[in-house]
Amino acid sequence: MANIQVIKDHTIIRNEDFIAKAEQLKPELIRTEAHPVHLIDVVSDASVVHGWRANILEPAEGLSDKSFGKGDQFILDFGTHLVGYLDHIHISPVGSPPDAPLHLKITFGEMPIEMAEPFGSYEGWISSSWLQEEVFHIDILPGVLSLPRRYSFRYVKFEVLAASQKYRVSFDKFACRTVTSADISKVTPLEHPDELIKKIDEVSIKTLQDCMQLVFEDGPKRDRRLWLGDLRLQALANYETFKNYDLVKRNLYLFAAVPNDKGQITANVFTFADLIADDTYLLDYSIFFVTTLYDYYAATQDLQTLTELWPLALRQIEIALAHLDENHLIRDANSWYSFIDWNQELNKQAPTQGVLIYALRRAIKIAEIVSSDALDMLEQQLNHTVISARKHLWDQDAGFFVSGVDLQVSWASQIWMVLAEVWEPQKNKELLNRLLERNPDVRVTTPYLYHHLVEALILVGETAVAVNQMKAYWGEMIKDGADTFWELYDPNHKSFSPYGNPIINSYCHAWSCTPTYLIRKYNL
Ligand code: RAM
């Protein structure tokens, strides 16, 4: 059953059967209750990330003895990252009967910077509405305040904007009702002699757990939605930990349910109410539908889903092939046609060619399993794209792959060409060692691309180097205070944000949860 829907200038062909299938696989959320641990303040400290440090003042129980008047504030620290609802805050007047409403501002933050810097200072290009703050007028006191929205946070700041000259207020009974679809009892505890690896594994799992909601969200603070590139990595980490196969299946069907009229799968979908395909199409993300499906089959042997979704997966490959020029090279463009990484300098041509080759190898495996008549075509295209990458994108003198008209040498190009196995194993190994040694300028800015670096190192047999890289990168994030891993992290520029200000970055981000997959899958 298909339904045509036009959103802006995109025509979406809705598959109601797939939507129904996804609906049936909707998970039950697991709820727990968490309580604040400390009262803190935030102090300026140039030696810590973003320049703000949480400073413990006293245990949270101390709050019930205090009262607050106009201009007063306090900050609760829940001790770790949470995703959930703040319910039933008891607020009582102290002094004369309240002769005016209470005007209260509540600010949620994953990081100390969100408690310190006013959100009004954010002038970046994505919406400031992601910043989590609310203002309430409370007419009846004593009263109980329950906030309807779900928040992603560790810290909560309460500011009394106004009470009156005759009364102050006191607060009691803070509880966060947390939600997740990840069942922690399914995770096998990791036995490992290295404490840092254990800690990295634990933080990865917490990151994944907090992102696992009714779909695999990219980040529970922002964008709170299902992105294909993030899903692919979450699914891999999930197979090694929570083993919630149905959630991956549900998410595959959600994407499959709303392709456009060319058959292309969107980069992300909105799922809070009706299923809506976003009008962002990224070539690499669309291609990842193939590899995510392949990984799902490898983990589950669910042949029925593989067979049902294969035509759409194949369509993503065909669309990508239509993007090749006469030399079988990705036609480059000065646009957001492919994602790869948040580095603004990055040219996407060579890494996208790598993603396509990587996916063709997996598409061929699926075609064999489902006996597809596209098999020959896929094999020929694999051959063409590999030969063309070797011929047109490899700079023999430099010993690197180059990308775009400016022949850019980036980390992303080398990483993806290695994962695509364009050269034989020994040459790939040399290439990665050369990359680490020469350290070309167009570097890695996200844990997303860093994951691919570590996996590429493992693929070429440089396991010890891979472990060192993983420990240096994710371990450093832990040292910088990560309870859950962050969306962006550049160890040389720790306040990096592609959105104009680190205040809006997500500090619990799906694509950063992969160390648990790397550690467990490859026995690191
Ligand atoms: C950001 C999100 C998401 C990612 C896209 C490309 O908006 O953080 O995780 O997949 O970019």
C-alpha cells in the first residue's frame, strides 16, 4: 500500500505496510527514578574544557533547609547524565502568604557551560530552541510543578526571577523519571585488565542507553531524531551490548517507509508524531541503508527482512552510481551532498567514493544471499569504482588519496579508502601509518570519523595502534568530564562546534558510542 505525500518540493512515497510494521515493533520504555546528589556552583577555570568547572557545595539534601527570593539561584547535580522527566517538584512559600505569582526559570544542562553562559548569547545557525530552558509563572503555592517535556541533562539550575517582598520559596522532592528502551540487564559485563578500557566501554554503553528511546535517537538533547549515519553505528554497538534487534528492524522500516519519488532514502526522519521524512538527502547516509541492512542480517539472520528491504537498498546503490561521472568517480559538488565529517574544509569526493565501494562490497554479499539478478552489475560497478579510485584519486608521489579539484589530502579520504579496501592489505597498512606520521591538515573533528579511523587500523592489523588511538581520544574525553560521549571532540580545539558555540553541541551522542562495539567485537 503506497501513499504519495508532497512536502515542500519533495514527493514522498509512503509505504503504509512498512509504517505498520515499524509501529508493531515500537518498544516499551523502561523507567527508573534518579535524584540529585549535590548542590553545585560553576566557576570559571581556564584549565578545564569550555573554561567552566562544576564545584561541589554540599549534598543535595541541604536544599530543604534553604529559601530563595528574587535573584537567588541554585544548581542541582544529578551525578551523571540522565534522559527523562522532572516531576512533582514541591514548592512552598516561606514568610507571609504569597501575594504574587512565583516567576521561575529552570535551565537544564549536560555540561557546566550550560549552567554558566546565558543561552541568549547563542548566535549560531541552528535553532537556539534546542537549548533547554523554561520559564514558569506559578500562581498557587504551595504547589507541585511537573515539567511536560523530556530533558537530557546532568545539571539543573533554578532561578527565582520574582517572588515578592513578603515571601520567599523553598523546594523539595526532586526526582527525574528516566526513560530508555535499552535493557541494561542484557549487557554482559566486560572482563578486562585495563581499567581505562573498562571505563570507555561503560561510558559508551551509557551513551547508547540514553540515546535508545522509541527510535535510536542521535542525541537526546539534539536532534532527538533518527539519522541513518548514526543508526548504522548505534546498531553495531547494540548488537554487542543490548541486543535489541527489533529496535534496529523498526528503524530500518521507518526509513524504508518514506523514500522520495526517486526511491532515495532521506538522511533522517522525524518520529514524534506522524512519521515524516526530512528534506535532507546525503549520499553517504542513503548508501548506509545498504550496510545497516547487511549488518542487521549478519547479526540476526533475518532473511525475511533482508529480502523485503533489499530492493530499496539496491535503489540506494543505483542512485549513488548515477552520481558517478564518465570516469566512475563521484561527481564533486560544492554542497552538502554527502556528510562524512563536520570538518568545514573537507572535500567529500574521495571519502564518498570510499563509502560507495565499501557499500558495494556489502551489497554484493546481500545480492548473493537473496539471489538477486543485480549481482553481475554490482560486481562490474565494484570493479569500475575501485579501478577509477586507484587511477584518478591516488597520488603515487605523495602516497595519499586526493579529493576534489584541489587534490585535497584529508584524513577522511585515507580512512574511507582503507575501509573500502581499495588497495591490498599491506599497502593499506602503510597508508594508515603514513597518515598518522605525516598528519595532513584536514583532520578529524567528530567521534564519528574517529570511529572509522580506529576500525580502519584494526582492519589493517594495527590493533595496538588502534587501541592507543581509542584510549587517547575517548579516554581524553573522559578526563575532560564525559559521563556520556560527545557529538564533537577535537582534542586540539576542545570548544569546537560546527554550530557556532559549544553550548548547543550534544554531549550524549549516538555516533560516539562505538568503542563498546570496537572493544567487544574485536576483543581489544
Ligand atoms: C548532526 C547530528 C547527527 C548527524 C548529522 C549529519 O545534525 O548531530 O548526529 O548525523 O549532523
